[in-house]
Amino acid sequence: MNENRQSAVVTYTLQALSQKNKMEPEFHKHPQILALLSHHMIGMDRGLAALKLLKSSGATIYISMEDSVLDGFTREDIHALTDIDAFIPCSELGVAKERFSSFFIPVLSFSLISDILAFNDHRPFSHIILWGLLKGRKITALDIGSNPYHSLWAQDGLNHGNSFLKNELNNQMHRLRSFGVKLFSDEKEVNRYFYSRTKDKTIISAENIEQIVSQSHYEVIIDSNTVITPLARDLALKNNIQIREE
């Protein structure tokens, strides 16, 4: 195949990908998120604020609450604070989890992060998180509850622990991140993650590169509206496919 024909085919491939992105269902533009709400000694205000912001941005959110939350709040209370009125009991998480591609932890409690890191699949929330990570689902969390250096800890007078204690808490947070959980410091960061402008761009994945290889093409032309994943770049390099940016 001559160079012009080859470039035309690759350009057509990218146009098809772009059109696919535009025609994807609203689910991807307005994500469905299952929020796993637990209690923390520093409070739940920022976590609830994050839920309210995501809801106002258009996300479809369901909340599941542990008993530690229900001891102090009713569903009506949480609805008033977040504008979310869709709830899933912990007892139904095993069935409901399949419906969601994203799981959000608004309040990262000490016990929850410990149970996740200890692979405790007997607790419903840690079971869901571990399952989601192994399934490749998006797992996000506010790091406030696990970050001893966050300003909220000082505001509540919880910043006087010794350096060993703080380092242990901080190390747990970094271990959780290494598991694949995306951590954010405030509700605005979480909202930007779910509603990033890159979602409107064409995404070139490793699967797309494999398709190009199968068609015996050796050049991919991308522009400023195209994002190529690191794995796709590595695969292109391995197969001697040139990535040309215009």
C-alpha cells in the first residue's frame, strides 16, 4: 500500500475512533458511581461535599452506608446534605456491584484502609474495593482521612501524633495508591477527574494499535485532540509504528 493510501486508512481509523467517542452513551459523560460511605473521627463534611458536587455536575450516584454512619445519620439526613436519594444496603452490594464502573470512597477511615491493605474480603466495603481493583474498575477516594498532614487534622487538633505514627499513616496511604486507588485531596480534584476535558478527546489504546498492526500499517498521525496511552506507545514502538504528531 502506498504512503498516501496508508495515511488515508490510518486517518480514517482515527476518525472512526473519534466518531465512536462522540456516539458513546451518556453513561460515559455522566458516570454512574457507587459511593461507599463510612465514618471518620475528623468528620464527613468534605466527603459529603464531594458527593454533592459530583451530583450537581450530572453524575448518577448511589450511596451505600456502613453502620458507623447510620448510627448518627438517617438516609434523609444524607439526602439533605448531598442531594442524593439513591441508596444501596450493604447486604445488596454483592449483586449491585456489577452495575458500576466507578467506586468512590468519600471518607477513607482508618479501619477501611487497613482492611483493604490486609485483603480483608469479609467486610463488604473492602471486599467491593478489592473486587473492583481486580476487575479493573475505577476506584477513587478523598485522602483526607488517611493523610495526617492534611490541614483538617490540625483544625481538629489531631496533628500532635509523633513522627512514627504519622509516617505509618502516610505509608498506608501510599500503599493504597500503589494498589491502583486514585487519591484526591479535595472535592474539586475528584470532580475534575470525572469530568476532565480529555474525555472528549480521541483515545488511542493498545487495542487500536493492534488493529493497525493487523492491517500492516506503519504510521499513526495524531493531533492535539488525540490522546495515546503509554501502553499503546510502547506497543507502537515494539512494532516499529511511527507516531507522527501534527
